Amino acid sequence: MRWAGVIDSVTRAVGGPKGRWSVAPARHRRWLVVAAVVALLVQMAVAMVTAAVEQTPTIDEPVYVGAAVDSLHHHRVRYNPEHPPLGKLIIATGVAFARPHLDAGFTGDQTALGRHVLYEAGNDPWRLMLCARLPMIALTLLFGLVVFAFARELTGPVGGAVALALYAFSPDVIAHGSLATLDVPAAGFLLTSVWLLWRARLRPRWHLPLAGVALGAALATKMSMLAAVPVLLLLTVLSVWYARRTHHRTPSDHMRSLGIGVAVAAAMALIAVAVVWATYLLVDPRLRWTPTGPVPAVQGLRGLAVHWLPLPEAYRDGMRIQFGFEQDTWRGFLLGRRYLGSLWYYLPVALLVKTPLGMLALWSAGAVTMLMVPRLRPAAPYVLVPAAVLLLAALDGARNLGVRYAIFLPMFLAVAAAGLMAVRRRWVYGATLALVLFVAVSSLRTYPYYLPYSNEAFGGPSRTHLRLHDSNVDWGQDLGRLADRLRERYRGERIWLVYKGSGVPSAYGIHASDPRRAAPDEVRGLLVVSDSSIAQATGRLAALIDGSRPIDEVGHSITIYRR
């Protein structure tokens, strides 16, 4: 009888009578789904590898690469304590193939270390950066499989393909997944933990420990994931309660199931803590930790929480440094307006600018569908609540520096968008396909300039710098492209450069002067300015820009003026 039910379900899905001829279309459909998954991931891989090959280091990358190289040479946790070591260990797996040199007598802070490793120690910066980025690209592709698997379990293989398409064509995921940074891996590990918790509702024995490991990996990559820990522990209790209810089906067992769920959640928290400790021990079994700079004191409830966390001292000092950053006043730029401090609505507006229009529509419709359709409603706490909590935490942050602080949204909401496949209406299928194609076209049109992407309603990538700055558009990634442009079109001209980034212009053959250190009437020739610097320009630089004529742009992130 059990196999008869399976055959009947396959038959109903295919729409034909029982027998070998009804199973064949299902087999063909399975191969079509496999082909779609492969095609989407190959497209994404090509986009990310192209970006990794062509882009020079962004502002944050040299710090992470430098810390990874230092851990390879000295096996210690010393630099970049504000982020735990797992992401840098992953970077180190690629960097090791480049055999980087690091001067034994080097002294300096983490910024100087990154510059030294890339440009002063005899390493090839292009090769070193590519080796650092490739492990992150591979990890981003693996998280695409998690998105697909999660959505498939909720809505079937077509829903999984829809979710993967939104993930694979997301300009923000492509842009940051191709960099040796920490935003995508932290969010991906958290999504993996949530997916495993969802699976634990039916198979808790193996999936709950694995969910704890994935949660620990997220915490060991970026501390901002701590905001989601209470939610995931509650989801653990929910999964255990559901699993026991499904197996025992006795009303009197509910309170016991709740108690067991709380105990399992505590065990999962211990597993996550153990993973964090393991990452520090993997770098340095002796757990040596001496701060290279001042660690701010944190008072009040935050200070108590940091003090009592059962985590390594280096991790807790990193939290103190992060809280110190939150006390600083940062400069922001939104929709052409410069400001000091932070705006609570910055991220929602920035997401409206930088997310493909079709993706925004599918995210919204999918979230509503997940709340309205009864068979999807149990998944809403798993898909929507962690993303909402992380977004609220990000809205409260002091740094309005980019949508990368909400990079988890394209992952979780891609799964939510797949919920539209649970609506058995032909017009819904057609509208979903049309919107996915719209997203694909919008994403492909920006190739290979994914970092400065903005959607058609805001003018596309060439107009992003008028509305946003920093990692939304210009993160220092186009120094190499600028060098090529100057050689091709402006050979022999005098160059004045204001570059916002971590790259060293002379390492790429750009020999320029800083116009802010010269008298205005001496600045003649080409004035080259990073768009993030234009967004924040005041005083002398603003006057120089106003008195110049724009003649060219590079990568939608650097503007060339004629004076």
C-alpha cells in the first residue's frame, strides 16, 4: 500500500495513468530541473569569476587577506579582532596556494598589514586576490544549492528553480560573493542552519546537531549574526515540539516535548559555542591574544552580556570594538543628500534602489503567500522571522555604508518567493516566469559591473553614484580598470587623483598627484575622482569638481574630468 501511494502521487503530479509511461515524464522533468540548476550556477560562477579577475582590492579585503596571511605564517589571532577567524580561515585556504611572503619583522596595524602583504612584500596582488576570492566564490555557489534545496522542500522542484534563479541573478549576491569579504558567508551559514532546523521537524537526530554547527559557523564568521541566535533557539524548540508531536501524537506529551525542546536548544547553543572556540583553536592552539590597538570599554547591559558570554577573550574584545564603532559618528549619503550619523530608513531605501524590480515584486508576493497559504504557513517562522530580526538589527546600526549589511535578504526572500508556486493558478506561473526573466535581463545587462548596480527605476548602474556611495557603488574596485583606461585613451597626460580605496595606484602604473595639496590654478589636465569621494566632496575638492568638465567614467565608480 505504501508503494501504491507513491505511484499514485507521481501519477497525479504528471497527469497521466499509472504505469511506465507516466513515470517517464517525471524522470524527464527531474533532468530538466538538474539542467536548470547547473545552468544557473554556471552563469553565476562566470559572473563572479569575471568580477574576481577584473576588480582590484576593495576597501575591506586587504585587511582580511593580511590577517589570513599572518595566521598562515604565525598561527595567531592578532589582526582584525572585530571579526572572528572563520571567514579569514576560508580565505587562507585559497591564499595558501599563492605562497604569500610576509616580512618577519613587520610592525603595524591591520590596514598597514594588508598594504604590506599586497604591495610591499613582493607578492603579486592580482594573483593573491584571486586566490583569496575563489574559496568565497565556491562557498557562494554552495549556498545557492541550500537555497534551491530549502525552496524545493517547501514548494517542489519548480519552486526550487525559481528561488535559485533569484539568488543566482542577484547583483548584490554576485558582487559580494565574488569578494574576499565576510558578509555572504555569514549569511549563508545562517541560512543553512535555518534550513537544517526546518528539516529537523521530521528528522531531528542528525539535522539538529548540524544546525548547531552551521549556526556556530555563522557566529565564527561575523558577530552581527548574534542577533539571530534567540530566534534560532526558539525555532529549535519549535522543531523538536513538532517532531515529537508527529511521532507520539499524544496531547499529554506537549509539556514534555516543550521541555525536551528547551534542552535540545541549550545543547544546540553549546554546539555553536564549541564551533566558535574550535575556529580560534584552529588558528592558535595556545589561544594567544594581545590586542594591537585599544579596546573600548563597554558599559551597561551590553558590557555585562559581553563579559559573561562563554566565548574566547579575543571574540569578546572584538564585540567591544564593534560596539565602539557603533558609538562613532559616520558620514552617510542617500539620494544625493550628505549627512552625519545614521538614518533608520537608509537600508530600505538603498534596497529599493539596488534590488531588481522583478525581484522586489517576487519577494513581496512570496512573503504574503507564505503567510496566507495554509500549507506554507508553518515555514514562515523559519524563512521570514530570522530575516526580519536581522533587518531590524541592521536598521539600528550606526553605519550607513551599503546593502551588504542586509545581504541575507536575497537568500531568505528567494526561498519565500518560491512560495508562489504553491498557488495553483496558471496566471501566477506565467507572471512568476515573466518576473524571473525580467530579473535575469536586468542582472545580465549590468555584467560585469555588479557592485554599482541599481535598477531601471533609478537609472541603472551609471546613475547609482548620484544616490548612494561606499560599497553600494564605489568600494575601490576599479583601480586596475582605471589604469587600463588611462593607458588606452590618455597616455602622457598629467593626472590628478582622488581615490577612495585600499589599492596603491602606483602598483598599477598610475602615477598621479593629489589635487587637494596643490593650488587650484596648478591643477590642469585630468582630474580623476572616485565617486564615493564625489558624494562627500566639500571645500577645495568640491570647488575643483565644479570647475571641471566630466569626460569619461570607469566601471560606474570613477569619474574622469578635464581641467
